[in-house]
Amino acid sequence: MALLNSFNSGVSAVKTFSKSLEVIGDNIANVNTTGFKGSRVTNQDSFSETLNRSAPANGDIPGANTMQIGQGTSVASVSQRFTQGVLSTTGGPADLGISGKGFFKVQDPENQNFYYTRAGDFRLDNTGNLLTNDGMNVMMGTGKVVIPPTAGGNPLQSYKIDKNGEVSAYYANGTAATAIGQILLTSFANPNALERISGNLLTNPGGEAGGAGAAGATEATTTNATLFGDIIQGTLELSNVDLTQQFSDLIVAQRAFQAGSRVITVSDSVMEEIVNLKR
């Protein structure tokens, strides 16, 4: 029975640290991904076999302590670290970085679903829509962000997005800025309840991420626009993955994986000796 338990413990270690290696590999692969938030794995012990339960002393008879043998380990959680990434200056007018905890809100024009992202590498299409690289509309308080390419026959010269998210457009032969609207950030009480999908996007299924607003989200208003962070035009937030820490974690996970494999190998050797006792 003990040999079987050691096999199980070794196998659980191999399975658990395989997940650690997968998470670390994903972090390293996304070290240059805009707005990426690295993840970490925490482990927990598994069920323990109880050989003897504790008992109080009874007169001259001494008490007994609990005797248990653990059955290995398992993954307790895989959670993202939503710490601030470095803002890198790009100079691109459609590049927006967030200094704070908020998220950009975007909408898929096909299914009308809303998503959230920290990646502000946006672009303008030929009709003035501010879009993600996948063609999703960047949202502001009154709808999607649209900066008309012409106004009164005058072509668009430039546009400005201030830290409050206020969008202003400047046209040829015009002396005053044209107010377009305001990009408002979204915050979540528990961002680790968000689900990652491809394209640097997050979803909030069932509103589990928490918040005071619709679908568990809390959106800034025009009067407290910087509550969840400042929007910095001409910058992009870099991945918050610390490559040095990831390589250190990789070594630890690799050695733990090897140790678990060794437990299986030793258990197999002992089992072989037992089988050969009759010879």
C-alpha cells in the first residue's frame, strides 16, 4: 500500500509541476506582448491517509497524536498578476497606455459583445473608427470612438487624447479643437475572475469579477475619469513579466519535476525488489 502511495505522490508532483512549467512557458512567450499580465501557480497538498487519530490521555494511559501520510500535491490556483507594466513611449497618436488599474472597454461589431483590454495599440480606419488590431471598436461614454476624417470639407490634421480620456480633433483651416467624446476606463473588484481569450482580450462571464455596474464592471464617469488611471497618449504598456524571475521559477519547477520523477523511479525499483524476493 505504501509503495502505491509513493507512486501516487510522485505522479501528482509530475502533473502539478507540469502545470507550473506550462504557466512559466506562457509568461516567457509573452514577455514582449503589449499589456500582458503574467500568471503564477500556487499548489496545495492533497488528501491525507489517516493511520491514527488523536486521543486524549485517560488516567495513566497516555494520549495519542494524529498519524497521517499525505497523498501528494495538486494545483490550488493559477492567477494573473495585475501589477502595472512599464509605459514605453512610441509617439503613435493611436497608442494609448494606462497608468492605473483600469481597462479599455471594446466591442465586437459582429456579435456586440463587450471585452476588456490593457493593450492600447489601437488604429484609425478610413472612416475614423478607433479600433483594436482585431477590428473591435474602442468605446467611450456615449458609444464607440469615431474621429471623422473630415469636418466641413476640412481634412483631419491631428487628434489628441488627454489623461482624462477626452478626445479632441484638429482639422485643416480650423482654429478650435473639435470635442469628440471621452474614453472612460473600467475597473473590477476581482480582476482574476476575468477570463483570457486571444488578442489581449478579457471577458467577464456572469459578472464574477465584481463591481457596482452592469455585468460586474465599474466604469469611470466624466467627473472622475482618472479614478481608475490616467490615459497616456503615445505610449504602450509593456508586459509585466519579469524575465529574471521567470527563469528562476523555471529552475525551481524543473527541479521539483525531476524530484517527483525520481520518486516514481525509486518506487519502481523497490517494487521490483519485492517482486524478486521469491527468487
